[in-house]
Amino acid sequence: MSKFTDQQYLKTDQYKDSSNLDARVAIHQRFSTNPYGWMHWVFDALVKLPADAKILELGSGPAHLWKECSSRIPSTWDITLSDLSAGMLDSAWRNLVVTGRAYNFKEIDAQSIPFEAETFDAVIANHMLYHVPDRAKAIAEIKRVLKPSGHFFATTVGDNHLKEITDWFRRIHKSEVWESFANLFTLENGLDQLKPFFFNVTVSRYEDNLHVTELEPLIAYFRSMTRTSELSEEGYAKLEVDLRNELKEKGRIFITKDSGLFEAIK
């Protein structure tokens, strides 16, 4: 089984807390070329929801969407944040408690959503469907808990997302993690996975790239992707030399970003 869909690994290792994800988010926050910001772009899709909307986010992680857009959230929205990992929900609570706004928090496996049919006006899956072992089952569950005319927002990446990092990663890590990840749920194949459940599906892409000017955050990104026992320090040392030389020569390290949003209406 791919680590990307191994729920035990995800809960007890990769996402036992938010530290690995935080390391990856940090590089996007610091070095993205689009000044508008990914989270605000995603939130733009939500503004059409009713003033009294009931919203469920699956795989909310440390709640970056709601933290960064806290000033834009209508006070009348009823928001439930969920994750497979209790550690992630703890991070979400810590990030949001300072906002003074009430949220509901619940451990949920997207393949079995513990709510009655037609409960929510919107369900959000922000860069998480590629972690679900049975995506068809999860999408069916999402459709079930949506109200008639409810919206499903699913963000993901395209085939070229972080392709430079993929190439560098393969130099030091021989597993098939990246290959399996590329075929799970992407901007290229996600439509075919959603169409059997939702007649009305649209996709939009977010224009952005990375211009990385510091080496340490990039190395932290690489380390966040693997288990400590699988790291090759010799490989990392060589990678660091290569990246340092490129940074010295070019003044920045260019990395392709390719992310977007599917919106499906029940």
C-alpha cells in the first residue's frame, strides 16, 4: 500500500501532528510568487454559500484555511472541522481558539462520514482526497451528506506540481511514493472520479510558482516527506550541495506549482 493512502502511517507518523505539514506550508507562504495567497483564493469559492451555511471540512489539518481567512468568515456559518488524526485536530483547535470563534471538531474517516443525509450546504476537501484509500466511497459519502444543490469543493495538484522537487527527491529516495501519488487524485484525473457522482463539475487552476531564496526551508520540506528511518544522510548531503550551488549560481531556485479547485454541485 502507498504511504499516501496508508491510514495507520498517516495517523501515527506523517500526520501525527502538524509539524510535517507546517514545514511544507511554510515554503509556500514564504516563497510563492502569487501575492494573493492560496487560502484566500480557495475561500473566494465559498463566498457564494448561504449566510446560515452548515459546512464540513474533511482533512482540515491544522485549519490553515480558517486561520488565514478568519476575518472573512460570516459569524452565522456553522463549521465542523474534521481529520483522521487527533493530533491534527489538536493543532487546528490551538490555531483557532485565539480567534474567539466557535468551531466543531471531530475525528472522521471520509469513507464513513457520521452525519445524516442532506446535513451540509458545503463539504470541503483541501488537498486530501489523494490520501483516501477508497475515493469512490468517500465521494459517495460526501454526496450523501450534502443538501440538494449543496457544493463540494475539492482542491488538489496537477501532474507538474513541484516537478523539480520530485526530480530531486528521486535522487536520494528510491521508493515509489512519488509515482503512486501522481496517479491518485489530480487536476488531470479528478474530473473522471467526480463525474459519476456529480453532474455539474468545474475546475479552475491557481497561477503560482516558487522562487526559493533560502536553502534551509527547502531541506526541511524534503525531510518532512519521509520517515526518519528511510533517510539517507549521504543523499541529503549531496542534495544540499547541489541545491546550494544552484542557489549561488542563479540567486533563486525555481519550483513549478500547479494547484487548483474542483467545484461540484449536487
